[in-house]
Amino acid sequence: ASNGAMSLLLLVVSALHILILILLFVATLDKSWWTLPGKESLNLWYDCTWNSDNKTWACSNVSENGWLKAVQVLMVLSLILCCLSFILFMFQLYTMRRGGLFYATGLCQLCTSVAVFTGALIYAIHAEEILAEHPSGGSFGYCFALAWVAFPLALASGIIYIHLRKR
């Protein structure tokens, strides 16, 4: 029974990790960190706004704001760390001796949670400066929310990895 429970735990931990990876990919690369009043949304990489006069999208690189650059770096870092910790987990799963702990995987995943937390927090605190060139109003988009969902999940998975022993 213990073997079946361990297999189920490994499956759940792997599924959680993959869920976190998907959340981070969507949060980092999709187009809705900020939603403007006209239903337009802004992401971390390009500003695309709808020109209703000639019915086209006008896209330009995002502002050179230092806070936005920090958010970009932290979100990409969180993705890299999350991928690295998954690779580490798979490597440790097949090479580590019985009774070993997944410390490296856990620490890497804790760093993922710190990176995504810091990135989302900077965006929340400095949104006004980051969006200075845009019309006022609007709200945080779903990618921003996904980053906040990914944070506690990455934190929890990091803690689980640290307590997980290979049986």
C-alpha cells in the first residue's frame, strides 16, 4: 500500500509542478497584465492598442520603464527556475539513492516562488509608473492574477519537495 501511496504522491507532485509551469508560461507570455477601459490589454513585452479610426492594431515595444524590465526579468527567471527544478526532480527521481531528500528541487522551486512573488509585487506597486503613457483607468488582467496563483502553488510545491523522501 505504501508503494501505491508513494506513486500517487509523485504523480500529484509532478502534476502540480506541470500546472505551475503552465501558469507561469501563460502569465509571462500571454497578453493581459493590464486591461484598459476599452477592453484592450497590455502584456509584459508589447503594447498593442486598437485604432478604431482605421480598424488596425498598433503595436510597439513596451516602455523602457526600469520597473517593467525588472518584472520581465523576474518572470523569465521564475520560468527558468521552475523548468530547472522539474528537470532536477526527474534526475533525482531516477538517480538518487533511497531515503534521499529532494532538497535541490525544493530550493529551486522556492526560488521560483520568490521570483514570481517579487515580479508580481513590483508590478502591483509600480503599475502607475509602468503604465504612465497609457490612458488612466483599467485594471489588472488575468495574467497578473495567474502570477499570483502560481506563487503560493510554487511555494507549497517547494515545501513538499523539501519534505519528500525517495522510497
